[in-house]
Amino acid sequence: MPAALKRLPLYVVFALLGAVFLFPFVLMALGSFQKVGRAIADPLFWIPDEPTLYNFNYIFEASNFARWIGNSLFLTLVPVAAQLFLAGLLGYIFAKKRFFGRETIFWLLMAVVMVPNQLLIIPKFIMFSKFGWVNTYASIIVPELWSIMGVFLVRQFMLTIPNDMEEAAYIDGAGDFRVFFQIMLPLAKPALATVGTFAFISCWNDLFTPLIFLTAEKMYPITVGLSSLLTKEGNFGIEMAGAVLSFIPTFLIFLFFQRYFTEGIAMSGIKS
């Protein structure tokens, strides 16, 4: 029996699972082209009889959509850039540099992952109120400037890079900064792409934090802006159109970096 035929049941299972996971996105896309106030429990309802761009036009015309998109880009790209740099730097230090208490410090930092963000939101609000950061971009950006999970992924990846490459660079007269920027960072592209993808999706889709700290509509990111708009409207078609618009950037980021993302996740778990 051919090998491909033996794998046929596995392919069928994967195809069914893919269809199950894809189904909600298909419904979301179809619903965005319907001018209807509420969803109906009818399978044929999801297929629009007369597709329309009314929902998208409404969002563009009846809201500060362009401002919300700009806010989201700013609140996302700044933390992503900072996380990439700090994850690369700290990952390199914890992976390749020897110093007293290295492992203890690293695993103490990892313990922060065990604390839910929701548990810290009240202390953060009190602290940011005293700083005068409430209703400012600083309250959203500063806590996201680094991620311990990003450091962990880069550190695990850099542990797989042979020490001989670093030693050869030092023999040739390279300093720490040159080794980091010209050798380690280029080799860690897959891990950095993974960190960047996670950071972008997390910051772009964040609704909870800006909902707490931002009160002016002109400062809303796309998540809070669409949420406020949908609260006023309660329209199914507009809800689906808003979901599509919010989903597209994260989908494109994952699509473009999928190869690096997969490689970074695979390589980061090889060596501890």
C-alpha cells in the first residue's frame, strides 16, 4: 500500500479539524456583508442574498476609525520594537554570559508569568494615577516594553547556537556588541519573528488594558473603539464587519512570518 494512502485517514482528520477551526471565520466574513440587525439560527442565513458594503461604510463614516487604527499601530509597533530588542539582548545574556546567580535570576523572572495580568490591574491603576498616566499612551506602552516569555524563547533558541561561533568571533577581535548585533541577532531571526508575532497579536488584540486606562474616545485603539461603537449599535452585520477589520492585520502578520514562527517555536524547545 502506498505511503500516501496509509496517511489518508490522517489527512482526512486534519482536513476536518481545519474546517472546524475555519468555520467561525467564514461565518464572520459572510456576516460582514449582510445588512441585518441580528443573527438567525438558520444555516442559510449566513449566505448573503444581496452582499453589501453598508456595514464597512458605516464604520468608516460614523466613527473615528482612521484615528483608532493609528492609535492601534502606535500602541502595537512601539512595544513590539522594544520587546524584540530587549528579548534579543536579555536572551543573549542569559544564554551565553556566565555570571553569579544567572539561573536563579532567570527563573525568578519566569515566575512573573504565573501572576495573571488581571490581578495586577488595580495596583497598576493606583500607581499610574499617581504618575499622571491615566488616559495617556504611557499606561499602555510602558508595561508592554518587555516580555519575559519573549526573553525565554530567545534564550532557549540561542542555547542551540554553538559556542564555537561566538569564540571564533572573539578570536577575530570582535567585541560583545559586534557579536550580538552581527552574529547572534541574525542567527536568532526565527525566535525573534516568533516573539514579534506574539507581541503584535497580543498588543493589537488587547481590549482589557486600554478599556481600563483610556477614557477619551480619540485615544482608543481599534479594539476599544469598535467595542464602544458596537455597544451603541448592537447590529450583527456591523459587529461582523468590525471583527473582520480588526482581524486582518493579525492574520497578515502571522501569514508573512509563519515560516519563521514555526521554526522559532520548534527550535526554542530543543535545549534547556
